[in-house]
Amino acid sequence: MSTTIDKLKSNPVFNMSLHSKELFHSNFWAWLFEHNVEYAKIFFPDLKKCDSVEREQGHRDITIWSEKKAYIIENKFKSIPGLKQIKDYQSEVGDKFAKGVLTGIVYPDFMKNESDWIFITYRDIAVKIKDVADKVEAEAFEKELISRYSEMLLDLNEVIVETLKNSSNNWVTSIDFSEISKIRMDDIVKKLVASNYVSYMNKVGLDGLLDNNKNGYDLLIESGYSHKHAILDVRYVQKDNLDILSVIGIQVEDNEYRWCIQIDKELDEEQRQKLFEKYVNLGWFEAYDKANKVIKGRITGMIKPFGTYSTKKYTFLYQYWKLEDSSFEAIRKQIVEDMKLAAKLI
């Protein structure tokens, strides 16, 4: 991996791509399509011509118009794909939709039963771009540029996939990011690990807790990324009554395992304290052993008994301990235990 990272750092095309990542790749592909339809056939083999290639038309990454039909590419490199987004794009063009392609590093589970869209990995794109470049006529500089781009994609795919393999059903705290952070790709790996964890939870389940609605609360399992941290949220959520708890659940952010509650209105300091004490009495939170920095029998880095975010729209309270076992299964078992209590409290 160290050798491959050195190659990337010395590749001028890679360094040009760092500022915008997804935008860079989409722009480069659009340029290739306009240059020669053979490159567009990498994504749509039956395409005969490109009447126009549009970027960000209706927020779609790339739309190729051919004989009044729309061929859509949704490029997901630094962000995680979702079925709803691509289906919305398909609906927006209606009867003009011909075919869709979703791109990324790792095949998403939701594509297994999808017929209107296909998934193409960055590795396959790299190989096919090189194949087309070797066959079509072009100036030496252009061939070299495309060759270096293809090489960059292969190297990027290698270091990202290799880092993901090292996680092997473990949370991000198990990964050594020292190498991949040198090329500023650690954020992508963290997002993919968090997304993989959601897939794992949906596949393995929560021991009977996945009945989606309970007393007006929906059980949501979602991943996110904020301030360079991977986030997992497993929570019961209701949005109809501002006077009762809107959220209760678990949030894992990097090495912090958090018990959380939220009410959708602003609370002052005294009200937050009373809310915290209420959920201590209910067993969701615990009185803080400040001398030993222990919550629920484990080490925490908390300074105060509880953490809080408060705005005019909501108040969020939490406690956390530091993860000791980063395996997906160990975290899942702890979440199941805690969410069974959450289910009783709602």
C-alpha cells in the first residue's frame, strides 16, 4: 500500500483531482464522452451517439442525451449511494429515461434487485477507459493523460479496498489510517465502513427489534459522516408530538458509544438538568462517577455528567463510553441490549 500511495502522490492527475474528488471524475468522464462516444459505451454499451452531455442537469451528475432519451450516470465516490436518489432522478425524466448507471468503490446491496440501473465499480471503469484509449486515434499527450487517469483510478481503488479489507467487519477504530490519510482518502473509507455497518445490522438484525413502528416511533438505522468522524445511528424517532421525546437511541461516533435522547424544542439549562435526571431514574443514563471517569462500568472521557446540543428547534442530551471491542457483532449486541430498554421507555 505504501508503494501505491507513493505512486498516487507522484501522479499529477491525482493531485488535480483532490480538490473536488467526485466533481473531478464526473467532469473528466463528460469530457471523454464528448470527445469520443466509445468512452460513453463503457457505461452504456448500446449507445450509438451522444447528442449532448449535460453536467448537473436537474442535479444529476451526468446526463447523456441520445435520440431524445436520457442516459443517467450518478457518480458516488466520496459519498454513499442510495436507491431513493437514483429512482428520483429516473422519475424526473419520466418516459425519456433510457438507462441509469451508478458508480462507486463497493457494490451496494440495494442494487441486487434493480433492473433499470446497473452498478459499475471504479476499477472496471479504469480498465475499460484504458482499453478504449489504446484503440482510438488520439494525440500522444491525450493518450498519456488518459493513461495516467486510468492508472490513478486503479491505484485509488486498490488502497481503498485494501484498507476496507483490513477492517473485516470491524468499526473504524480498528483501522490504521496513517497511510491512506497521506492522500486524504480516509474520509471515504470511514463512510464506507459506516455504510457497511448499516448493511450488517439490516442483515443480522436486532433480535426482534426491527419491527419498524412502536407506539408511533419508527426504528431507524443510518450511517453518516461529520467533522471527519464516521457515525452510526440506531434510534427510535417520532415527529408528531413536540411535548414528548422525539429521539431515543444509540449513536456511535468514531470511538464514542453514546446513549442519546432528543426533544424537539429548546430547553434552558435547568430544564436540561431535569430531563437528564429523569432518564437517570429510568435507567437510560447513569449518575456520573466523576472521580473514576466511569459510566455504566466503562471508561469515558466526559468532563460533565452529560453532553448537550441545544438550538431553537431541539435539545439533544447524551452520555458515552469509549469503545473497547470494535467488532461489528460486539457493538450490535450492546445496541440490542440498550435498544430493548429504549423500546420499553417509549
